[in-house]
Amino acid sequence: MRRALFIPFLAVALTGCSLFGSDTLCTQADADSDVSLRWRPADFGGPDAVTIRLCVDGTCKERTSGSPEEPIALMRVRLPDDIGPSTVPVKLTVTSAKNGGTVVEDSIRARLTAQQPNGPSCSPTAWSATYRAHPDKGLTSPKGMKLQ
């Protein structure tokens, strides 16, 4: 008899106090919708050799390239959280700090993908795209770049 009562109790306990497992436990990680850009400062020369400008759907951010001793630099342009699975225009302009000339200029239409840091049935859902600024190719995939 004890065994007959223990098994249903164990099943309820293992499903997180829900007999059918319908209550999902969500973590509290937050996320912002954005387009992010990564680059290797050494690819663009000496310390702060260029200014990198990223424009996404009319909002722009810029910063200097950074120290060549740092493995990777990063910049993000934030988007509205409710942007959804849309496509946004992205423009990269890299200019020389020495003479102001254009080093790299490229543009694309970025397709945003869903990011759900707390799992597929938990909020928030952020929409993002990530690119690499390459000195010869412009906007490329960030594959192979590892943040350290």
C-alpha cells in the first residue's frame, strides 16, 4: 500500500509540482533586441587607427577601433524589443583616423532571428543579428571569432 501511494507522489515531485509538467520554470535572464558588430582591432592597424560606424534602421553608433592587443572589439545598436522577425537595413562605414578617408563601406539587409535566453516557452524574446567588420570584405559572418 505504501508503495502504491509513494509512486504517484514521486511522479508529482519530479514534474515540478505539476502532475502533467505544464508549469515551466523560467530563469530571469534579460535580453535586448539588437544588431551587433565584432572586429579584430589588429585588422585595422595601430591603436584607434580607424573609426567604425554602424547604422541600423536609421540609428547609428560609432567608436574607435581600439587596441590591437585586444582580441575582439564589440559594438551594438539596440532595436525596439517588439521589432519581431523583420529585416532591417545595416550600414558599416570605417574611416581612417589619420586622413578621414573611407577604409571600408558596406551595407546589407539583416534578417533578425529570435533569441530566447530563458528557453522557448519563457520570456523575453529578443531579435538580433551579428556581423563581423572585415577590412577587405566588409560585413561578414562572425564565425570563427571567439570572445575571450
